[in-house]
Amino acid sequence: MQQMPDPAAGRRAVLAAQLEQLEARVATACAAAGRDRADITIIAVTKTFPATDVQLLCELGLTDFGENRDQEAASKVAECAGMGVTGLRWHFVGQLQTNKSRSVAGYADVVHSVDRVRLVGALDRAAGEHGRRLDCLVQIDLAEGRSDRAGRGGALPAEADQVCAALAEAEQLRLAGVMAVAPQGVAATDAFARLADLHGRLRSSYPSMTVVSAGMSGDLEAAIAHGATHLRVGRALLGSRPPLR
């Protein structure tokens, strides 16, 4: 009797091959920038992908996973725990409304999208209710008034200091760094160079800001060249996304 193919084994092989290709890109970019590969963390952005993909990527050695929708993220974190997948670090990388702070503070280890003082207060209270401490990144809007900035979120560079100050004073939050997305129509190299300059200035006042979350599937080389420590990778690792449910 012919044995049926194992879908999980097939998916694992696809993910392993794509992770190998991604690692080659990261290693090449690090060599070109004179950086140590060990200084780069890959965050697998698993939005719209199943918890079984998280399990397989964990088996392949990844520990950091990102989600950008609270409802999906909360469900997936719980499902992974139920499957016995432990030791993961969950990153919330999407825009965050203050009314979702309590939910996100219950499962996220890092919030990448802190962009206003009001959100700092909501997250701090929520983290306290859960008895947790969260690492927070200040999201920077590199579009600055361009027509494509709507819906992306982020503090304007001139506003970043006040968000940093609020995070530094929060009891349950740790000011860990900055995050940004390269705007459409702007060279990623230019965008990430600006982010690097701003990060350097902010870090002189807030030494805890060691994280630079920048770079995705299409522009990770430029991000590494300009000091990114964390890459948020979806398509290059997981493939084309399934339709939103």
C-alpha cells in the first residue's frame, strides 16, 4: 500500500529551505557591513500563518515570532502553548490601539509600535495588571507628512523624545529601542540611515535603547548596513500569505 505524503514533513522542508536562503542573505549582508551575524535577531512574522508553522520554525531553531493583529496573536500564542511549544519570545509589531493594550500586555514580550504618550500609560497599567514587564520600542514615522503615511503609525522624529521620556518613567515598561518601516517611494538605504542617526541621538540620552527593529523581506540588507539588530521577516521565510480570515 502506497504511503501518503506527510504534509507536515513537506511544509517543514519548505520552511527549512527558505530559512537557509534567508540565513545566507543575512550572513552576506553582515559580511558586507562588517558586522557579526550573532548581533542580528530574525523575527518570523507569522500573521495569517498557522500555529503549526510556529512549531516547525521553532524546531528549526527560531525563537522570536511577530504578530500584528491582537485577536489572531492572542489565539495563536494560546494554541502554541497548548501544543507544548515553549521558550518563545513574542513580538507585537502592528499598530496598537489603546483599548487593545490589556490584551497585548498579557502575551507579548516586546511591543514594537509604541508611538504616543497615551499608549505608554495604557500599556504600563495593563502590564501591571498582568504582573509583567514589557520591552517597548518607539516606532518612528520616517514618512513625515508624505501621503502614504496614513495608517502606518509612528511618532514623528521630533516627537520621539517625549515618547522615550514617558517610557523611561514607566514602572512596568523598559525602553528598549526604536522601530521603523521604510516608506514607499523612499530608498530603504536613505530611510534606515535616518533611523540610525536618530537612534544614535536618542541612545546618548537613553543607553537602554540597544534595539533597532528595521528591515523586512525586501530591504533587510539595507537595514543591516545601517545598524538593524532585529529583522521582521514574513514572505522570505514563510512564503505568500494566506488570505485574511
